[in-house]
Amino acid sequence: MADAAAVQDPKCALCGGEGFTFQVKDHRALAAPCSCTLACTLCAGSGRVFLKDERGYEALRGCSCGRDPRRLALLSGLRLPLKFLDRTLAIYRAYSPAQARALLRARRFVDEFVPGAGGQRALLFCGPPGTGKTHLMSAMLRELAAQKSVRGRYEEFFLLLSDIRDGFSKNLSSREWLEPLREVQVLAIDEIGKGGKNREWEQGILDEIISVRYNAGRPTLLATNYPRPGATWKFAAEGEVGETLEQRVGPRIFSRLHEMCDLIDVTGPDQREVQHDARQARDGAADGSLRGPRPARG
Ligand SMILES: Nc1ncnc2c1ncn2[C@@H]1O[C@H](COP(=O)(O)OP(=O)(O)O)[C@@H](O)[C@H]1O
Ligand SMILES: [Mg+2]
Ligand SMILES: [Zn+2]
Ligand SMILES: [Zn+2]
């Protein structure tokens, strides 16, 4: 990566100064250079610059303006959920002391991350729906890729399981599906504990992923809607009774998570409800009518 300071216009209205934007194609988010980078004085819009290394040799490197093709590929490779493409740490708000702590921890993880160094602790964000856990993890992956060229990957546990199941039905060995998850520098797995007709199998998969990453010395970011034992809040999916994360994933995996991760509580007001109420108030004000009660969340 180029050491030179970023040269893109910090006020660019399209990219906010990041030098890239996400474009959605076939339900996938692809990072593309922002047009403002064409005016980059370092790379003249080529995305690459010659820089001297420590020994004085000139080498071709990616430019810091956002046009660097390698960095764009890393951003596309994150596979961020489409709703979260523009979520950053800068727009995350601390509506509660727990959220303030979670934000600080997320920021620290990004700031202290040294690519290739190993030894970073895994993080487990624990909180009821709508408190911004997916927001935080997406923002962390995005910043790590954009600022430190870190190869990351976002996975929702439930969808990952179905990919793995597909792999098994195509006779993929566990090495073949596990390898890409082991390889990425930072893996985020969202919605752990959500499940699952075949809990034992699902727990085994989770165990395999987190151990293989632990052994490789690479951190994993995890999030769950289920509380740690002793928490003052509860969560139950529709038609289920409330359980703790320990009950969901079993005591063995829970103790492993406990040992490997820093548990971070993310409690606060449900922003999905807040956003929904704001939308209703806006729509109601716009057409002058009153809407009925809001539908139950799915
Ligand atoms: N503290 C926050 N500051 C800013 N936006 C938030 C915050 N918490 C949640 N949101 C927004 O509310 C919505 C739901 O958040 P999400 O990350 O999906 O919550 P969770 O994953 O905890 O269920 C998203 O649009 C997210 O950007
Ligand atoms: Mg979420
Ligand atoms: Zn721009
Ligand atoms: Zn440039």
C-alpha cells in the first residue's frame, strides 16, 4: 500500500473521500473506484504508484486514493450484506453505555490490527436484535480492508451452514469448505446460535471453524442475539422459548467461545423499531393519514 497521504478530495459527495463506492450487481456488492480518483495527482488515475522501499528500490504499489485494484478486490470480497454497505464506525451512535464500550472496542480492534501479526483476540458481540451488531462487524471489515488492505469475509451463520450442506452434497471434503474460512485474515460470522433443526451438526461446524481459525492465529468476529448466562435480557426467536447462548450452542462450545473471545455486550434501544417508527411518522405526516399499529417484527 502507498505510504503517501490520501489525495482524493475529502469532500467528494459521491464517496465521502474514501475513493470508492459499492455497486450492487446480481445481489453482490462490488467496489468500484469513485470518479474523483481520476484526478489523483499521485497515480494520475491509474491506481498504481512507484514507491521506494526500505532499500531504495522502486516498486509498483497500490495508490492510496481508492483506485488500487487490489484494495477494490478486497472490498468486493468482503461479501457485506447489501443493507450494510454504507455502515461505518463513524456513523455508529452510542445510545447506551454498552454501545459506547462496544464502539470503542471495535475501533480499537481496527486501529490495533496488524496484518500478519497474529495474536489478536476474537470478539463476540452479544445483544438483542437492532442494537447494531451487524453494523459494527460490517464497518470493521470495511475499514480493515479500505485502510489496511486486510482480507476479510462476512458470513451469516445460517447461510454459511446451507452452503456447507451444499458442499457436502457435492462431495466437497471438509478441507475444501474450511480452507477459505481459515485463510481470510478476519472472518465475521453473524447470528451464531440461530438455528437449526440439526443442532449437533451445526455446533460441530461452528466448533470446527473457530478452532481452525484459532490454531491459525487469525481472529474471528462473532455476533449473537442470545445473551450470555446471567444477562438481564432475553431473546427468543418466534415460536421458541428464551435461551442463553450457552443453551443454544451447548456448554462445550460456549466455554471454548468464552476462552477464545472477548465477550462484548451490545445492549440498547432496538434501532429497527426506532427507524420503523420514524418512517411511519414521516409517511403519516406526508399523506396526512394515521396508520394502523405496526406489524410484528419477523
Ligand atoms: N448504535 C447505532 N448507531 C447507528 N445505527 C444503528 C445503531 N444500532 C443499530 N443501527 C442501525 O439499525 C439497523 C439495525 O442494526 P443491526 O446492525 O442490524 O442490529 P443487530 O445486528 O444488532 O440486530 C441498521 O440499519 C443499523 O445501521
Ligand atoms: Mg444482525
Ligand atoms: Zn469520490
Ligand atoms: Zn491515486
